[in-house]
Amino acid sequence: MAAIQMKITGYTNKKFSKAYTGDPYKVMINPDSIKWKRNIEYNQQQSPGSSSASQKYKSTPSDELSFDIVIDCTGVVDVKRVDMAKEIGDLEKIIFKYNGKIHRPNYVKIQWGKNMTFKSVLKSMDTSYTLFRPDGSPLRAKLSLSFGQYIAPSEVEKRDKTESPDMSHM
């Protein structure tokens, strides 16, 4: 059975119903690990006449998903995908570049396997080139990507009314 490749799709609306033109980006090599960060924020309050502080719930910020992918343009992984500039450019169009039609970068959905769908926006993208041709052009790059969960305002209202978080993205 062939491995299911992680797919990164751009969307031009908050409801993730209008896909960005062009094909989704399929990673060449699936990440070897994924970090899913979740936080709860508290206000530290000092009670009058007391030396101890109590924690009062403040908020639950959106989740963060981060992982590294490798783009290998040596021809070993995929003989058809050997142009590093095109690979980086194709990914950047989906997750990073400013989209003039929506006046911001695209919304992004990350899908991998049967159970992982993460609706998000890019927070950061770090590229490290790790292998080069004799002329100095890159053959391999490691990209560290970090995404913040995107929840449409209408979904936040629904979630606040039911007071139970939506965990369907994982």
C-alpha cells in the first residue's frame, strides 16, 4: 500500500469552501513528527490579605500545528519534481504569498491520512537549504512550517454557546 502524502490546500474564504486555483501542494516526504500545541491562559490574581495567588481563566487561544518537510529535487524521491524554485514557489503561492483578491495570504487546510484535517493560516515558514549542485543551486531544502488554527467568527459564536470545543480537526 502506497503512503498517503500530506496535502496542503489554499482557500480564498473563511469557510474553506472556495479552493485557491491550482492543485494542492503534496509534500514529497511526509513529516517524521508533528507538534500540536494547545494553551490555556490564566490571569494571576492576588487575593486581598492573602499571600497566595489564584488562577482565573482568561482564554483558550487557537491551536498551533508545526512540522518540518523536506523538498528533495535530486530526482531520487520523484524524477518529475527536480526544480527547487518551482517547488518552493508552488508551496508559497498556497500558504505564504499575498492574495490580492482576498487582501491577505490564503487560508490553509492541511490534510494527512484519514483523521487529520487542520484549518489554519500560516504563522511562520523557515527554509534551510541542505544539499547543493556544484554550481551552488539547491537540491534539497528543509522547511519548518507553523500554522495557527483558523476558526471562523460564526464557528466561535457556536462554540461559545455550546461551551464545548470543536476537536474535529484532529
